Amino acid sequence: MTDKQHASLNDAPKSIQLAVDLIQLLEENNIDTVTAIEALQITLDDFKKKLEKQ
């Protein structure tokens, strides 16, 4: 990642920063695409339920 890309990522919304971090984590750990999608869907469902309870 170049310095310019790194600076623009620092200025990006927190959701974008987190998404980039999650993608990097999944790729660095060689998580296959289907497993990643399934895990992310479980996580998304869980957070949506938490949001509904607020």
C-alpha cells in the first residue's frame, strides 16, 4: 500500500477501515471464500439482532 493510499484509508469512514482490516485478516489466514462468506453472514446476522435489541 502506498503512502497516499494509506493516508486516504486513514481518512475513510470507520466502516471502510474495518472492512479493509477484515479482508486483510481473511486473506492473510488463507480463509477460503465460501467459509469467509458464511462466517461473515453469521457475524452480520448476530450484529443485526444486537441492533434490534437497542
